[in-house]
Amino acid sequence: MTILENQFLKVSIDTKGAQLSSLHNKATGAEHMWQADPTVWPWHAPNLFPIVGQLANDELLVDGEKYSMKRHGFARQSEFIKLESNDVSASFSLPYCEKTLEVYPYKFDFQVMYTLIENALRVTYKLINRDKKTVYFSVGGHPAFNVPFSAGESYEDYYVEFESNEKLDTHLLSAEGLFNGETHPVAIKNKKLYLTRELFAEDALVLKNLKSRMVTIKSDKHEHSLSVEFPHFNYLGLWAKPGADFLCIEPWLGCADSAGEPKDIKHKEAIQKIAVGHVFEASFYISL
């Protein structure tokens, strides 16, 4: 376990999945990361690569060839190499190998970097193209934050406040996790989306056309808050397992397949690409 610490925050990161497992607020003593109760949802903050969401038939189509891949890709299940760390930053690497080439036919080095900046944690995804061809991929975060922040509070006391006024529509998912082509309006008032136990009864809220590039978890009962800023990410997922005391705020560059005929990775919605010899980087920020 790698620990980063400054006067505001203490965080822990596991080499499996390069996953953030603890975000401790030193001012309040609160632990803000969901602690991966295996009876509810056994993750803290998985990093999603090389896909985001569900593939039709759990198959990735690349140049006419089919490759088996489960939802959200293999990075979250993989052991990363710690490249370097100091008191306030650490970086982790998942390079291609024979095992990854069997399911994803690209040569790459996927890195996750964490940096404490006062009361914020910057999470950076870096992809280095090690191949002799363009690499196509998706990437995203899936951090789960404890809601409520402390004992004795109610989940329904909390809301998500958007940076800008929004007209929210969620893109609906089938029981298999694929877009079904339908949308549904989401009730929001004065930039506030109030949390309820029923909000995620039909899976995640998938928001594609936001003006906001920051959302904040707040309560009607106190002034403490947690913000996620995602300047480089065009899609946002909000999700909780129904009845569970957490909220996932998920910045994505990529999304699930739509129901119907699978598309080659080059033509997947929101797919990213990186040319030979190039490096990709995108960051989001968690602040208290």
C-alpha cells in the first residue's frame, strides 16, 4: 500500500488496479472513500481501461477479430508496477504483455498518477503508444464516496450540485448494460440533484452533454463537501448500488456499446485514439 499525505489529506493506493482505497480528511477525521464491503460492492475506485462500460456479448471487435473482455476492461483486475513515489505523489504502470495482447491487440504503457495539491487529489491517466499503429481505447474513473459523510446522517440529506445550470437527460441502459437508444429526464432544481434510494434503481445515470465540468456532493445539514472536477472528460456517470451508502462520480472518455450490431473499436462511441510515438494524458481532481 502506498500512502500520500500533506496537512489536509492522507490517501492510500493499492498496486492492484492502481486503486485509490482511502481518502482521509484530516480536518474532520472523515474517511471519504467507500470501503469496498464485499457483501455490497467490493471496490473503492476502479480505473477503467481499455474500455468503459459494457461490450455487446463481452466482445471487443478490432479489425474484424473478436476479443473477450468484461465490463470496464482489465486494468482494475491487474497488478500495476509502482514507478515512483514521494510524500505527495506516486505513479503506477501497467505495460502490455502477452496476457494483455490476447484480449487487446495493442502495445501500450497505461499509467495512473496521483498528486496531492493542498486540499485536492489529482488523478492523471497517461497512455504511451508502444505500438507501430494507432492505439484505440477508452479510459475513465469510478470512485465511490461515502454518503453520508458521518454517522447519524441520512442519505437523503445529500445532493449533487452541478457547476452550471443543466437540463439533465440520462441515456438508458438495458438489463445487459447496453444503451437502448432511449433517454429520460432527470429532475434537477437550482443546479441540485437530490439523492434518493430510488435514483439508481435502473442503473447509472449517464450524462453526455454537460456544460458543467465540476460536481459537488453537499448536504443540507452542514457545510462540508466533496467536489470532482473533470476538465478533460466529456461523459459523466453517477451511480450507487440501490440501498448502499455511497455515490460513484465517474468521469469517462468512452462509454458502453449500444444494443444491436457490435462496432469495430475504431467506430465505438466516444472512442479515443493515440498516434504512433505519442502520449495521451487526462486528469480529474477530487477536493474537500
